[in-house]
Amino acid sequence: MSSIEVKAVERLAGSGIAYAQAIKAGPFIFLTGHEAHDFETGSRQAVDGISGFPLYGVPPLRREGDFILDRMQGLLKAFGSDLSHGVRLDQYYPTTAPVEPYHQSRRAKFGSYIPPSTSVVMERCLGSASSICASLIAVVPSEEYKIERVYPKDVAAPSWSGFVPAITCNDFIFIAGQMPTDEADGLHPSVRIPDHARWGGSDIRRQTEFLILHKLKPAMEAAGSTLSNIFKAQVYLQTAEMFPDFADVWNQHFAEIPCAVTVVPTKSYGTVGGVIEINAIGLKADAARTRTVVDVDLPSMASYGPCVQVGEFVLPSGLMAVDEGVFAGGAAARQFDSISLAGYAQAKAVYGYLDAIRKAVGAAPENVVRAQYFVDDIKEFAGIAAAWKDSYGQQPHPFVCVQTPPLPAEDAALIADFWLYL
């Protein structure tokens, strides 16, 4: 356990939740769901400005971005790193309004290097006043973990974002969130269904196929590897109804590729007409690390992919608390929404899956370094937090939680994405 260090708040915003705001695991640093409020008190005074004149000075949304990135920089410094050593950046917003002010902050704080990034619009962040929720994975500077930028042909960041589309770091390849766009940042002509056509293709099927063959594949090849070396992907779909068609196309390419995949519905994207965004992590062709599928008996409906181990990382696919179509908590969860019973019952079941995975690889609760919860109602997080405490006591919870559009089943309360470090 000596390779894992945690910086935590014992009582998040004065609650009973022990929150891990940063975890250093070996050479990697995980900054979990950061929003613009004081972790201990929940106060937004530093962001909201002067109460009688909040529009005085720096624009409020820019203040919010500055607050988050300044705190991240401070935490990284405490672990011997800085923003220039980020390898992956994730942002969630409840509206499009904060995106441009945040990008201004991001350019100012990161400078010429912004790591591979994913930005999507969800229903809301954990805090009702929060306009930005950001997470960052970084490394401690060393020659062994030197970051090399990759600029694949036709795989670029949107002109308004400025992040690096892909990087290599040690054995790993990090690919930014990709959409089916052309060189002008618009929807690529090959995925468009003509306005005059009543039928003539499916948006989700066309765009999924395009992303796999014309974004992920060339990105891996530009880094000297192949599509078959992708081992982790996060997929953001416009609606839950698109899940089956996405999975059908995805599995045509990944059925023989052990890849953990988390799929969640999403409110909006940066490109009009886009219905899907995918980010990915892969291995270089000459990687010393190997990939294996973790042999663990989970319900067949609980996820859309396998649990994989790559070197020191164990990465389950996104998990839902469902067995044979029945979600944990059942009818009682609907009746007792007043106590977030769905969140508690489903998180408790998911932690049971997580414990089975931990047992299979010999990991302790302390080895969970990243937990992302995508919920259909943000109030379900109270139940999730209670289930964590019930399962793991005062072990600090390294979480990010955002509310999404409706999940793929009426009784689904959450999709959970975990990273474990051995």
C-alpha cells in the first residue's frame, strides 16, 4: 500500500462523506471530480465574487474555471508534478455556457500543452451551483514517463479546444474524446443522412463505424500501434435508445479485442449533429505491460464488456446493478425514493461486483483510485455514498458524480466506472 497516497477531506461540505480529492498511485496522480467550491465547507465565496456586485471583475464562469485548475495545480505540486504532465482530462457541464470561459481558463493555465480531453454536456453536476466538473490524470515527471504528443492525420482536436488529440506515456496511448468530424470541425459528409431521405442509414451506426475506423484506428497507428491494442473506452451516446445499435457495431470490431467499455447517455456535444463521442486508452506495440481478461462471475447484463487488467491497472467495464433484467432494490426503491434507496441498493450491488473483481486480483478497497458515477437523478448519490460507507467504512471515496439523461432501463439508477491500481 506504500505506493498509494491519498489527500482527502474527512467531511465533504460538512457532510459525513470522506472524499478523496487526489490520489497518487505509483507514478500516476488521479484528481477526482473537482467543482468550484471549498471541499470542507462547500462555500463558493471565492468563485461567486462580491455578493452585491457578482459581475464585478473577472467573468464568473471564468472564475470557476480558474478556481478548479488552480486547485488542481496546487495538488499536483504537492505530489511533485504540475498541469504540464497531465495525460487525460475530462469535463462535464450542465449547459454549454461555461465551455468557452473554461477554455479561456484552460489555455491560460495549461499553456501550449492541453492533454487529451473529453467534454460533454450532462444534466447537472454534483453541486447545484456548479457549472463545471473536471477530472485529471497526470504523471510524476520522469524520463520513464515522458509525454510524447501525437498528431494523427485527420484526427485533430476541434479548433476551439486546442488539446492534443493523442499522446504516448511509457507503455500507454491516451486518445482524446473523438467525434465524427471533418477537417472543418463539422460533421463528416460520410456520416450524414441526406435531409431528403426518409431512410438511408442510422446516425448511431454510421457514426460509430466512422469513429472506430477513421478516428481510433488512425490514432493508434500514428502512435505506432494498432486498434487491437485499445483496452479501455468511454462512450457517450445521445440517448439510451442508441445502446443496442452502438453495441452491435462496436462488437463487430471489438468482439475479439479485450476492451473495457463504459457507455452512458449524454445531453449534448460540441459538434451539432453528432450523437456519439468516444475516448480511449491503448498500449504501444512494444509495451512491456500485457493485457488479460479478469475471470470473474458477474451477471451477464451488468456491463457491456469485460474487466481487463493491464499491468498495474484493473479496469472493469461500466457496471449496472441488474441481473436477469431485475435491478437491485426493485419496487421498494421506487416507493422509497425519499431515502435514495435505489442509489443505495444499486451501489451496494455494484460494490459486490467490485469486491468480486478485487478478490480475483488480490486488491484492497484502497486500490480503488477512480470512481465515476453516472446517475439518472443526482439525489441518488446520497444512497451511493451511504453504500460506500457501509461497504468500506471511512475509506476516502475518490468519486465524480454527474446526472445524465435517462439511463437504458427505467429502474436503472446508476452506471459506475472504476479504476483499480495494484
